Amino acid sequence: MSEDEIRRELVRIAVSEIGKKNIASTSVKPDVDFDGGEALEVLVVLKPDAPSISGETYTSFLLRSYDFL
């Protein structure tokens, strides 16, 4: 799977969990984890007027992203 396909799917997961109207921007880029292995940095920036994200929503986003990867 290409980097672009991975990025699109992670953004799709974020939008489905948080809502497109609440997201200002997203970024997914390659990174290195604490052991020197491959990793991804996923950044979701919320709009200033977005409601607070619950722990349940955050956890669901993380688990769905992890399952995808």
C-alpha cells in the first residue's frame, strides 16, 4: 500500500470519528519510533469551535487506525 493510500485512509478514519466540520487540517508523515523502527506521525488539528473530543472517540480513532495499519 502506498503512502498516499495510507494517508487517505487515516484521514478518512479521523473524519468518520471526529466529523469533517470539526477538523481544520490533517497531516500524516513517516517518522521513526523510539526503537529506530518505522512509524507514522498522525496529526489532526481541530477547529477552534470544535467540541471537546471524548476519551471514547479518541480511543476509537486510535484503535481503528491501529487495526488498519
